[in-house]
Amino acid sequence: MRLLAEGLSARRGEDLIFKDISFDLAGGEALVVTGPNGSGKSTLLRVLAGLLGADSGRVRLKGGPAGFDHPRELSHYLGHRNAMKRELTVEENLIFWQRFLGDSPGGSGDGLVEAATAVGLADIIHLPFGYLSAGQQRRMAMAKLLVAYRPIWLLDEPTAALDVSADRLFAGLVARHLERGGIVIAATHQALGFTGVKSLEMTGFFH
């Protein structure tokens, strides 16, 4: 499977944020998107996730499962917010996402305890999500990526609020996903700890 972006442009309101962005990623490849605030990193991810429409250009899949022609149908999107309800337990949040998203063709997600173990927090899944520290909350949001299989991960500042040990943990999760043929696109201001990846520097339309 390949993910192709071809001549993408996008606006925020009336302003053109970026134009003519193209890349080609195969299974097992990652793209790290960098650039200053306002350069369009988050907007690009939202276009890829199908949350925003492109002003021009297109996004498509090649060689993917039959009937799937856009990455949004096969993607996890992890934005700045963790998308977890504070009053529900961690377990209840993960159960919701596991059932709501379901598995994409070609794979199966981890069990709840397995996913929580992978992020180093299996002993606190009974706690309300709101009780967790900011770093723990971000790690549990990563567990959401594991409980439902999606071959494409779209990650916006995924290591925000994480300490060094959690950074390494995240890098290990990404490496495992890539080894299994997954695709990762991550927007970041800081090093993510994995190597051998493609890079895209966003400058913004007016730079």
C-alpha cells in the first residue's frame, strides 16, 4: 500500500496556508513534518485525515484494501487533544475507541491490557482519565492507537507533555508499527527519536 499526496494546497479561512505539497509513502515508511507555528503542519494532517478539504490537489491510496481510496478510512488521527473523556476510566475510554473505530482490513488491534502495558500504565486503567498527569494522559492517548488496527498513523505533536523515557517508549511503538508495514506521518517541533525517515519542512505560503 502507498499513500500519495499530489499537489496539495489548503486554506485557513481566506488565507492560503500551503501549496503544492507532494509526497509518496510506502508501507513501513515514516514522514516527519517540521516547520514554524502557522506553517501548516496541523492543517496538512487534518487534510490527510479528511477533517479539512484541500483547496487543490488530492490524497489517495494505491494498492490498499478494496473499496478504500482515501487514507481517512484507514487512519488514526492523534491531534493536540487526547480525545478522552475525563470522567470515564481509562479502560472505558479505550473500550469506546476500540468499538467505535474497529479494525481496518489486514490486521487486529491489541487487547486493552496489552495496549496499556505497551505504554507502561497497565496498573492504572481503572482510574478516571482526569486523574492522570498530563504525561500519563498523553501515553494513554497513544494506547488508543493500539486497540484498533489502522495502518496509517497521523500524529500531531505526539510527544507533547512526555518525559525522556516516554519519548523512547513512543519511538518504540512507532518502530513496531513500521516493522509491521504501517505508515506514520508526524508533525513536530522536536526530535521524535526514530531514524531512517523521510522529512518535509513546511515554510508557509508567505515565507
